[in-house]
Amino acid sequence: MEDRTLKVLVCGCGRVSEKHAKAIKTLSSEYELAGACDVNENAAKQMIANCGKAGTTAKIFDDYKKAIDELHPDVVSITLPSGLHYETAKYAMEAGANLLLEKPMAMSEDEARAIYDISKKTSRKIAMGHIYRYLPVVGLLQHDISKGVFGKVTHGSIYVRWGHGDDYYDSAAWRGTWKADGGALMNQTIHAIDLLVWLMGTEPVEAQAMIAQRLRHIEAEDLGYAILRMEDGSLAHIEGTTATSPARHSAEFSVFCEKGQITMGLVSGKAHIDIRDERGKELNSRYLTAQLKAGGIGSFKTALNPHLGIYKDLYDCIINDKEPIASAYDGYSSVDTLMGIYKSAKLGKAVELPLTEGFSSLDMTDYFV
């Protein structure tokens, strides 16, 4: 395809849509906002206003099917509650649109598999909103780990302590429900699980997990732990919770290898990084310099808004027929892993991955009853 401006329809104009608007506004040469769809007209108007000149001709809709049929967008960005992802993604792809799909891809293994299969059948691109893959230096580290620069991967670890009070869950009826949202693992931690698996460079083959309700008044879990056994024999440890202070959001991942270790994370919006070789020598400067050389100073802007990186990558993939950094398969695989974690918690035993039969978040409905 020739370089051209792609038409975007944003379906769902809630909190995360602000990040989409900032990215579209910055990339106004690559994208124009053709429409904003939301049952709340004021939210759609705000989305359009946030896009600046990229939203000058955008229209407002309250029905995604009508919007897609009228606009014939190149890209549909789906920021709706997770329980609505499958039906919206299916309709959009079958109408000819590519997708930017927020996490999780769907709320069941069956629906995630179906979305992945439709993307292959229709040859539509899906860029998943797995934001951590798009942060500076992360891609360089993934490349070097995969090439053996750090030797054999022994294990990995992530924690996501993303506190939310009951006011957050009370702000929308779907939040924290098994049908539309899931709990701390499904909603807040899936980004980090996707990143850890990607960095470790191997697929999960077994999950063992426990979940709990400690502080938040929701249907799903506000605390979860899991261990993944990977195909190459390495292990991954996962902690995800919203039962911590909303005033101090923190997330961190570590990958431990034969010839070094990598730790990166965020605490109250401030990033930290610690990359070392087997002798304990710090390699931070080497990777920061390599990032600057590869992408220029502009490549560090994704640290402030990773959606900028997702939109840039998706544009390149559509124009040049490439697979996104976080692709349709990655979206399906992360849901399969999460469903395996939930199934393990429900059964109280280890579960093999990938799942051989479908499992849904709704299968957890009576877990805490």
C-alpha cells in the first residue's frame, strides 16, 4: 500500500481512550479520527476534542455497527469493556477493518481463539494493547535474550500492585465482574504477563495458581498468585493485586539468565531499570544509547504514552503488510494463559497449557460464593 492517512473509529470513549486520542493527535499525518462511538455523547465529544486537528471531521455514533457500516474505517480501536470485545472485533474485521484491541482480547479462550482465527481468515491486522512491549529498550532486550546474549533463561518474575479503591469499581457496573472485566490478574496484570512471556522467549505449558478477595467489594479477585512452567523448563512467578494503596501504583518485571539479569518497572509513574551482566556490571547506558541510535530521541516518547508506539507500529504493519509487535496470536495466547491460571485456581491443581477445551471467566462465577 502507498503511504496514506488511515481512518480510525474509536469504539468506547472511557478512560483509556484519552491515550488513543493523544496518539492520534500526535500522528495526524498517519491517522484521522473518522468517528467516536459511545453511549455517552459527551464522552464521544471529548474524545474528538482531544484529537485536535486529527478529529476535525469526526462523527459521533452510539452504535458501533452503524458507525462501521457508514465510515468504512481502516482501523477500529476497541476500548470497550472486555466482555464486548469479541462481538465488536468480529463485526469490524468481517467489514474489512484492522483492529487496535485493548487487553484482554476476550473473556474466554473460545472467543479469543475465534478472534485470532477471523484475523487470519480475513487477513486483518490486530495490534493488541499490550503496552509494555512498546516501552523504550524493551524490544532491544527481547532481541538480545532471544539471540542468547544473556545465555539460558532460568526464571522470571513480575508483580503488579495497582491499587484501586471501591470508588474505582463503583464508577462502572461492569468493573470487577466475571462477565465483563475479571479481577486483578485479568485486568491489571495481563500486560505484564504478556511481557514476561515475550521476554523469556518460550511458551507456557503449565499453570498453578491461587486467587483471593481481600479488600475490594467485587465479584472477581483483588489478589492473585501464579507459577508458570515454560516449554524450555524455566519458571515464571506472577503476583497481581488491586488491594494496595491507589496512591502508589507499582509494577516490575525481572528476567534472570545464565549471563545476567534484567529488572524494569514503574513506581508512581517513575521508571527504573537495572540491566547487569554475569559479573554484576551495569549495562543501562549501553541499552539507552542503543535505543537512541535505533529510534532517535522520539522513541523515548512511548514511555509517556505507549499507545503512541502501538499506533506507529500498526500503521507500518498495515502499509507494509507486517505483523504487529503485539499481534493477534499474542492476544489469544495471553488469554489462554489467563484462563489456565483461573482454571488452576478453581480446580486447586496444575493445569496444562495451552488449554485443550474452552474456559471462560464466567466459569469462575461461583468461586467466591
